[in-house]
Amino acid sequence: MVDGVIQAFRKKTGLNAEYWRAAAMSVMNRAMTEYRAGNPLYDVVLNNSDPLVIMANDGMLAKYDSPTAKNILRIRSMRASVRSRGTASSESSITKV
């Protein structure tokens, strides 16, 4: 699966990507070692919450505002607004043709 994602990313952007998977502490230790040496080779780190908290406290993580997440929040806000105005129906129906 990862190979397919990397190939699609490469095709869309022209950039190469590498994927490395290991235990949570190994991922954190590798990232912290690279960061502290002044040569972080990663762009994205996916890990469990505790190692990510440690990395954040060390100043290793940057804020990222996802355009997709903003859109999801906008849609949820719109739905909540419709519900609060009482225009949303409490009845549902499904029609099968």
C-alpha cells in the first residue's frame, strides 16, 4: 500500500519519498537524533501520542493547517448552524428505486 501512495505522490509532484517504519521509540529516537544533529531528514513523522508530545516539547514539530481539515470543520459548522435554526428535519427517509 505504501508503495502505491509513494508512486502516486511521485507522479503528481515529481518528488521522491521514502518510508521508514519501526517501533514508536525507534522512530522518535531516529527523528530526535537527526533533529539535534541539525540535519532532520524527515518531513512527516507519524507516531503514538507520547513520543509526539516529547518531540513537540523539544520544539521538533511545526504547526500544519490542513486545507482538508478546515473544509471538514466548515461543513460541521454549517450543519450545526442549520440544526440550531431548526430547519433540519428530524425525519429521514430512504427511497429505493
